[in-house]
Amino acid sequence: MPGYLFVETVRHAPTLADLSDAEGVAVGWAVRRAAYALRTELSPDYVFSAITGRSVAHFHQHVFVRPEGTPDTVSWFASWSDGPHVDEPTLATLCERLAVHFTQDEVPL
């Protein structure tokens, strides 16, 4: 399903509490940008963000959409077989559209 992004730090940090203040600021900026980009480019019903799981001991934050028209019976974190799917060329185009929402000159130090 299109519309699922990860925000990770460059430095390995096991959890959110292990980030430096500067890394926390950068993560906040990137998560907000990711949510805005997904909302702008995909027009979903919702954009969610979560830090979950313990299977990977490296901080990463999920930012993902609930596509428009998702049935109420589908939980907030699940996809469904009739949900949106894209082929590789369409995904590449979507990545290009999302990328314009992240500019290096605006990344906090």
C-alpha cells in the first residue's frame, strides 16, 4: 500500500529516550514533514504516526496513511486486500512527489 514511511536517525539509538536533543528536533521535523507530504500527495482520511515494537533495536518512527474509503472494520494499523496498490513506476513517481517536501536547507541542526 502506498503511503508508509519510516523516520530513522543516522546514529544508532535503541529508543526514543536515547536520542540527543538535536536528534529529537530533527526527528520531529521529519515526522511532521512526512505527515504533511503524505496528506498533500495522497489525500488520505488520516495520517498516523507510531513508535512500536521491539524487534529492531534501533529507533524508527512509522508515519503512514489510512487511505480514503478504508472500511471501519479495518483497524488503524492494518491494510486490506482491496486497498490501494501501486506498481513500481507509480511508486517511483510518488517518491519523487514526496521528496520535494524535504529540503536540506530546512533541516534543523
